Amino acid sequence: MMADIAAVFHWPLSEMAALDLADLMMWRGLAIDRWNRMHAPE
């Protein structure tokens, strides 16, 4: 989960450690959406 966020948004562990589980899940969903848009076939 944290790896998905870090890979897309380049956030350090110290930033993500301050988030609660609900926020991590929200940001992971946003990271996956962005990854899919960036790598979608044209």
C-alpha cells in the first residue's frame, strides 16, 4: 500500500507514517488512478 503511494507521489515514509489507515487507503486509490491514467494505451 505505502509502496504504491511512494512510487507515484514520491512521498517519504515519514510523511505516510503520519496518516491513518483510511487516509492511506484514499491516497493509494488516487495513486492507482494516476498510475493507470499515466500508463493507459492511447
